[in-house]
Amino acid sequence: MRARWLLMLAILFFASSYLPTQVAHAQAVTPKQDKSKDDPSNSAKLDDKLLTDLKKGFEDTQKELAETRKALEALKTKTTEESKQSAAKSAALASEIAGVKAGSDLTNLTTETKSMGEKLAGIKTGYEETKKAVADVATAAEEAATVGRERGDSAWLLTSSALVFFMVPGLALFYGGMVRRKNVLATMMESMAALAVVGVYWIVVGYALAFGPSLITLDLLGVTQGGIVGWSWDLVFLQGIAPDMRLPGYDIPVYLHVMFQGMFAIITPALISGAIAERIRFWPFCLFMILWVTFVYCPLAHMVWAFNWFDMSALAADRGTEAIGLLGKMGALDFAGGTVVHIAAGVAGLACCLVLGKRAGYPKFIAHPNSMVLTVVGAGLLWFGWFGFNGGSSLNSAPLAASAFAATQAAAAAAGLGWMLVEWIHKGKPTALGLASGIVAGLVAVTPASGFVYMWGGVVIGVIAAVVCYFAVAAKNLLGYDDSLDAFGVHGVGGFVGAVLTGVFCSTIVNSAGTDGLFAFSAHRARLEVLKKDDSKLIKDAEAAAEAATKDFEDAERKLSSAPEADKDAAKEALEEAEAIKTDKAATLAALKKELEDLQALADKQDDVANGGKDKRTGMSQVIIQLKAALFSVVFAFVLSLILCVVTQLVTAGHFRTNQRGESEGLDRTEHGEVGFDFSAATESVAVVSTEPRAASVPRGNGRFDLQIKGAEAPELMRAWTALCQPSETPADADFLAVYPYVTTVRGTTFRFRGGNSEEVARRLESLFRKQLGKDLKVVKV
């Protein structure tokens, strides 16, 4: 009996000392976890500066949670077993002492057991609170990451919009430097005015026409219900769009998408002015811009770029996932505007050239650029702004934007170099105009491809575009059309070349939203065959290498554990090296398996396995699609632009093109009453167009007039004039002495004079060159 009493006391001592200690130890974890809940850093309203600390805290909390879970499981198991043992022993003890002692020790045991249950309940509560705190931290981190993406994407697109805006004054300088001095201001105005005219129109209805749900659809080019033009009353004046409303599928506001796309709509009709520069009036061109954006640009933008962003009949989760335009549904790729912008503008310029006719004296009369400095500076600004043009078309700041940025740089550099080399070989000298034209040709050609091709693809596209555009520009004199500043030769031809080559060099590795072109299709199929060859021998070899590396690592572990103290360091180094090799081999194996899985999925999709091969693709499939889309854009833009140019000419009573007086005096004066550059002593602020007759003492045009020599070529005229201007022992020709004091400039076959009687000077000039060249010449005033 005494032994039993001693045994009972020992059990009670154990239960009252050991178990509370274990429970208290487990309970001590709870305050640490509760602290993480109450910490202000877990608030959902985290500052961006604390995002890094929050992520680190989140990771630490996850680790602590895992450790807490393990401790709880172990504690629960141990406590349960001990509780069972204590309960059994307590029951046995109670039966033994039932008649001896009425219950004071039994009461103590019951109290201890109840206390232990309460402590276990506290541990469970602490675990639940810790779990909730971790979930709150995860939610806060996710919200902070979303805010970070929104701000980053919006910041990049804001910058890109500003860069594209900067291209408009760049284009104004580029075009302005290539025209004659008397037309420089008018030419720049035609570009800059687009900022105002199209800028307002785009906000009013342009965006609704381009990106609203399809209003008109056609079954054409193998596409069912392909959208031609869109419309939504909510997008008129953006009245139904809240400032914070995001574009579905992207982390940018709709307002920002409107502004970015608006820059494209602004610069595109400005490009057309280069084809018809020096012979159009300002206000009819503004009317033409509005008509052209309405009937050509907006429909093309809808056909290529429109998605179901604003289709209220679609589920919110599905908006922005489906192309609704005709060419987009067909699968045509145009990352930043090869068809919508450059083909359309270039072909429209050609149509207007044919309707409005040539400049006076073209092609015999050579219109020399007034300032290549302006043109080269303008080309540089266009290059700078083009990074936003192409890089911003990703609509986010993800790696795709960097890829488009890099391809743009590569193509522009390669095209500038290519044009210089071709011109050097063809003409004997590289020119600044050639370099500027080559740069722009490369930028134009890479525009549709920039977000789908590797950087090396951009280089190839740039070189090909430079060569093709060079000869297209050179051929305009042979074909007889007057493309004043080569808008068709560079933008129309370059855009077409780039659109087709996009189908040759595009790759799904660059952009998963695209497809594999001719090169990538072959390369990916070849790689897939390599991975599958000999029953995937390459992967099996990688598995064997990974297993061998794992075995070596395990051997190194055993050697380290049994190595003497003197050899511990060497064994540890061997273990680290074996671990590095094991990690490398495992990563190689995982990469090969993933590559095989991705390439097989891509091949199955291209073979249309799920549909029995009904729409199976080949390497030429995307090339054909791109060619069809480019040809459709050419026909669509040419026909409608031709019609709109005729309509503008009719509506303005034939005043779309300026008259002979306007071309002679220059559009700066006749259209704007100003001059771009004032190199005279006269006050140019005085309006030159007046209904009042001039006094005889005030010569018309400050005494300036131009005389053109017909019947002779410019080189022989310059040789004769240069010889006349050289010192000689014989007396100078009387006719030469009569005209020389009034000559200011000589350009081609045209001599510009200031002062003197124009009829007398013309007679003397004609007589002089008849004697010098021995030809029947005629001098006319222009």
C-alpha cells in the first residue's frame, strides 16, 4: 500500500510539473504571432517605400508559420498521449484511494486537467489568429504589387505618349528642311496643325470609331463578322468613361490609352503632307485630314487593333481577350502601325499626288532643300520619339517593351548604314539626306515587327528596307509622279516591306501573343525533333547526369560525416562543389523537359491537333496572312484616299491645290502672310497679300524674281556660269556684266535675282547662254 501511495505521488508530481511546462512553452509562441497581426506594417495601405520590407516580412512570417505548425502538431500529439496516460492513471488511482481519501488530491488532478485543456484551446486560437495575420499580409502584398504594376505601366505609357507627341515637331523639321525656303513655314504648319485638328477630333468621335464595338461587319478574307468600324456613345467625348477606369486586360487607365492612340492618329495624316508639299493650300488640307481620319485611319485602326474592351454583352472577365476587327481576326500582326499608319499614309500620299498633279517645272526643275540641318535634326527627333511609338505599343513596361525598343534601335541603325552604302556605291558620295531617309525607312519597316522579332531580325529588316526604299525613291522620276518628300517611297513602300517581313521573322518566343514566322517555324520544329530524337535521348542523358550528380553529392555528404577533423575543410569544399553540380544538372533537366513540353504544345496548336488538322499551319502561313493584310490596306487606303482627295477638291471649288501665283511666291506668304526665315532687311511682318495696288517705288516681292533657262541641263549651265565668274585677261562679256550684279542664287536651271528690270535681265541672260552653249535657249520667268 505504501508503494502505491508513493507511485501515486510521483505521478501527480510529474503531471503538475512537466505538463504545464510543455504547455507554457507552446503558449509562448502565441504572443510572437499575435504581434505580427497587430504590427502596423501589416496594414493594407502600405507605402511603396515599405514594399520590399513587407515582402521580406511576409517570407519570414511564412517560415515562422511553418515552424509553428510543426510545433503544434508535435505538441498536440505529445499532449494527447500524456493526457490519455494521466487520465488512465488518475482513474486507477481514484479507484484505489476511493475509500481512503475523499477527494482533495483528485480535485487537484481534475483542476490540472481542465487547465491543460484551456491552454490547448488558447494555442489553437493563437494558431488561427496567426493564420489570419499571414493571410492579411499576403493580401496586402498582392495589393501593393498590383498598385506597383499599375503605376509602372502607366508611367511608361505616359512617357511613350509624350515621345510620340515629340515626333510631330520632329516630322515638321524633317519635312521643313527638304522644301524650298519660301515653303518651309507652310510645310511645318501642315504637320503641327494636325496636333490641333486631329487632336480635338480624336477625343470627340475618333476613338469611338476606332475602338468601339464593331458597328459594321463583313464576311471577308476567310473571316466571319470581321469588324470594319466601331462605335460607342460612351466613348464620344469619353462621357461614359471614368478617369480611373482601367482598360480591360491591362493595368492602365482608358484615358491613357486614348491619349497614346491619339498621337498615332495625329501623326499619320501629317505624313501625307510630305507627298503633296509645296502645292496645297492650308485650310483645304485641314478639311482633308478630318475626312481621311474618319474614313481611312479609324476603320483601319479598328480592323487591326480593336478588341472587345467595351463590349458590354461580354463577361467582364472576357473583355479585352478577343480581336473583333477584320484583319485582327484574320491573324495579321501589326505591333505599332505598319499597315494602319505607314502603308495607309504612304499610299494616300500617292493617291493625292495623282489627283493634284505635279509641281510647276517638275521634273526638269530641281527643288533643292533649304536646310539639311533642319532635316537631320528632324530625323534625330523622329528616331528618339520612335522608341515610344514602338516600345509603348506593348501597353505595359514588361520585357516586351524592351524587346520592341531594342529591335527599333537595331533596324534604324542598320537602315541608316545600308542607305549610305547603297548611295555611296550608286552616286559616289553619301549624303545627309540619304542618311536621314535611311534612318526613317528602317524605323518605318520595323514598326509592325518590333514586338514580334528578335533584335537580329530588326537588323535584317532595316537593311532590306533601306535597299528597297532607296530604289523606290529613285524610281519616282521614271514613273512620273511627284512625291515631293518621298512619303510614298519611304512610308508606303517601307511599311509594306515591314508588314510582309514580320511574317518571316516573328517568333512566339519573343511574343506569345504572336505566332511563328518562316524562320522560327523551321527552327522550333528542328529543335523539337532534336529533343524527341532516339526516344528523347537528350533528356534521358540529362536525367542520368542529374542522378549521377545526386549520387556524388550523397557520397560527399557521407565522406564529410566520417572525415577526420584535419580533413573536414577539404571534405566540405568537395560537398559544396558536388551540390553546385547537382543543382546545375537538375536545372538543365528541368529546362529541357519544359522546352519539350512547350514546343510540343506549340506544334500541336500549329498542326491544329484538337480540330483534326483542319487549320494546319506551315512556315509560310503567317507570311501569306501578312501579305494579304498589306495588300488589303493598300487597296483600301488608295481607293478611299483618291475619292476623298477629289471630294476635297470639289468642296473647295478646286482650291485644294494652290494656284500658279501661290507656287511662285511661296505658300509661306500666300497662305500665312509670314516667312519662315527672314534674310532680308525688309519688315516681313507686313502682309504681302493686299487688294490695294502697290506704289511704283515699292518693287513686288522686294525686287526678287526667278528666271528659268529651258533647253539646257543644270550641269552644263553651272560649268558655263562658273567659267564666266573666273578672272580672265580678256574683257568680260557685256551680257554677263549686265546680269551679274543682280544674281543672288543659282539652283539647277533657275537663277534668282534681286533688283533690275526683269525683262531686260531675262533678255541678257538668254543672250549670254546662247553664246556660251551654242544652243537655242529660252528664258522664262517663274
